[in-house]
Amino acid sequence: MSDGSDRRSVVNADDNSVDLDDVGAMTKTERLVEWNVEVLSPLLQQIVASRGADAAPISPSLSKQEATIGTGGTVLEEFVPIIPLKRFDATELSKRQKASSIDIGEEAKNQLRNYLSNVASMYRDNPFHNFEHASHVTASVRKLLTRIVDVDDGNGLRTPSDDIDLANMAGHSYGITSDPLTQFSVVFSAIIHDLDHPGVPNAQLVKENTRSAQIFKKSVAEQNSVELAWSMLMGKEYEALRACIYHTEDDLRRFRQLVVNTVMATDIVDKELQALRKERWETAFAETSVQVDNISSEDCKATIVIEHLIQASDVSHTMQHWHIYKSWNEKFFMECYSAYKAGRADSDPSTNWYKGEIGFFDFYVIPLAKKLDSCGVFGVSSHEYLSYAQSNRDEWAREGEGIVKEYLVKYEYLTTQQ
């Protein structure tokens, strides 16, 4: 870990699973928090480094902007089809400070740790949608962003070499790798994307007419997560942390926009959002699309890459080793089945779980993995994700019916033990 101790990292680089067994007397949640601190801290160093040694002081009007941003309507109303990324010219990139030379300070580091601890506490004790799931998604986001780096040489998600060509990196990844604030925002979004998730889908929240459903109407859980996480981040106790993330009103607005768009991308059920994503994909990446080499086109592609990165990461268990897929699939089944038993679902999920998983692979997971490949920025990871998805689909087709029966037996056993 970054504190120089001899404790082993809690993430497995081979399969993105989080290793929780070798970090002393810490609780499971504390270990996950510490790992997320380690992921975000280097990105904060990269953000500070990108400002340069002669960076201007924090804007005097920034506190007013912080108090008003995101208050004019719902989170979903802030969603934009294309996120304008910040551009850095080659000279600026070549003179950028080494992130390893940046000390963000103990105050900011402690505030980051405290913030993540509070985020963890706001995740409910669901079988699937919990802080461990958020950390698993974060691990996949980290891996995919790092693999962009592996193609290009490096960025804030791994130790930079002395001869990184950031200008070339920017061109290959549509500007994502040259902007550490974009990377930080996407990883941050992964951590908070299911905060306070109630363990039932948005449709059920609308049916129950919950308070959050009354406020947000659609994409209820996603909007609620952004609202809660952002409100907490704006507290006085996180001033030093925010000073690392942004210094200007422009960067604050960009950070907010990236978080909104990234978390909203995890709502894969909303038909309007689905249609918009499909239309943009056809425009930017389809073989028949007209390629325009300009900033708008680059921003469109970058936005799509970010969306697909978080979407793939949100279901990354389906694109990893079979035992990881089976473990998380069981957790999701238990969550859905518990909701049904509690009267919070109209139908018994076990009756269609086997066929539903095959359909999910065929119509969502495998096409998504193919799109990762078509984006052209993730190197071997896109092939790896697709290969595992196809393999897991075939294994589930062979074994899934029996596995669902095992789930039911296990649920009944666990219920009798309570």
C-alpha cells in the first residue's frame, strides 16, 4: 500500500477481484476503503501536477458556485449527450510535473479517507448492491483505464515512466488519458454509483411511490446516489479534498458533468437514454458513420468510451472468471429473491432466472463487450472481457438450471438460520 507498509494490495490484478484476506485486523469495509484511497490518491496527484508549479490560486467565487451547482433541477436534467473535455497542447503536456513529486498533504488524504468511509457507511447491507460491489466496479474501471495506458505508455493509474508521450496518449484515447480530472471523475463515479441503493429496481421504487421516486421520477436510484454523494462532498470538512480535485469554476462544472453523465450511464433500463446512446454510437463508431476529425467528434467518442467503460464495469463479473461470475450472480439472485419474498417484486425471479441470464448475455453483455473492442482504446482487455463473457454464457447454458436450484436451497437454509 501507499503508506509503505508490507501489506499486500487488496486488488487482484488478474481478475479485478478484491483480496480481503491479508490486511491485518482491519474490517472488510475498512480494507475496501483503504484500497479505494490508494486508487484515488495518485489521480489527485495527477490533477495537482496538471496545474503546474505556477498554478493560479483558488477562484474567490468558487464557494458560491459550489453552493449553487446542481440545485436548479434534478440530476437527470443536467445530463448532456456530449461532454466537452479539456484539451492540453503538446507543449503543456511535455512540461507537466511528475505526479510522483506531488504531495497532496495529510489533510487532503485524511479527508479522502473520511469521505470514502462515510460513502461506505451509506451503502445498504444488500447482498449485491453494496460497497463491495462498488469497489468491484471501481476495480474494473481502474483496469480498463490502465489498459488504455498500457497501449499508450502510462498515466495516473500506474507509475509513470520518464519518457511518457502524453500528446500521443491524448490522441489515442480521445483526450481521456491526458486529463486526470476526467479519470478521477470516472473512478469517483464508480465508487458512489450505487450509494444508498435500496435493493430493488427503479420500477419498484416508482410503483411504491417512495420519496426519492416522487422527487426524481425516473433513474431514481442513480439520481439519488449522485445527490447524496455530492451533497456530502460539498461539506466544509472536505475543503482540502475539493481543493485537490478542482481550483476553478470551469473545472468544478466539468467534474460535476462527468459525475452526472457517468453515473446516469449505469441506468441501462431507461429507454430514452438507451436510444440516445445507440444513436450516438452509430454516429461515432459504426462502420457506416462519417468520421469527422474535430474536437466535437473527439468529445463524442470520449463520452461514449466513458459510458461503455462504466457500463461494462458495472456488470464486469459477467466478463471475468467463471467462479467470480457465479459468486456475484448468486448475490444478485439472493437480493432479487429476498425482495420477492418481502413483497417488493411482482413475480418469482427464480422461474426465469436461467433463461433471463442467457438473454442478458446475448442481448446486453456480449454486444457491450464487442463495443469495447470497437472503441479501439482498451487493447487486450476488450478481447479478454469478450472471451470471458462468451465462455460464461456457454457454461451457464450448461449448468445454470441446476445452479438456480442450488440458489433456492441455499436461500431456504440461510432463512432457517436467521
